Amino acid sequence: MPKHYLYLIIAVIAETIGTSSLQASQQFTRFWPSVLVVFAYAISFYLLALTLKYMPVGIMYAIWSGLGVVLIACIGYFYFGQKLDAPAFIGLSMIVAGIVVIHLFSKSAIH
């Protein structure tokens, strides 16, 4: 696997941890989840900066944000008990499909 994809995957995971911690911080009223928010987002943005050496910002951001949205929706559903209806599942599926199309067919994905 090329290192820029590894950077991007870890950035998505860090962003997902940060966003989940944001929910757990209860609007920054709990100390440790709040610390984890800042730390996880710092790692994520650092790795995004490294990824920019290899991928255009629009493509990189589309993949990062799209995967982050899908993962956070799954965490919200399974961990926080948040409900998703059929249109939400369809929309999330379309996000995944868009990422697959970019990855498989776009020549813009790599500089």
C-alpha cells in the first residue's frame, strides 16, 4: 500500500476518534475526552498535510471527509444508540460509492 494511503487511512481513524470523543466530552465538560479530541484532530490534520504531498486537496478531502462521515454514522448507530433511517443508509451508501468511483476511476487521485 502506498504510504499516502496509509497516512490518509490513519488520518480518517484519528478524525473518527476525535469526533467520537467530541460526543463523549459532553460539550467539553469532561476533561479526558476533551483532551483526546484535540490530540486526535492534531494527528489527523498532520497526516492530512503529509498526504497533500501525494494527492490533490479536493480528492484527499473528499475521501477523508466521506469515510469519516460513514464511520461516525456507524459509531453513532452502534455505540451511541443514534437511529438511522432508510434515506440515511442510502445516502451513506452513495458516499461510499463516490469514494470507490474516485479511487477506481479517477486519474486525479494522485499527483
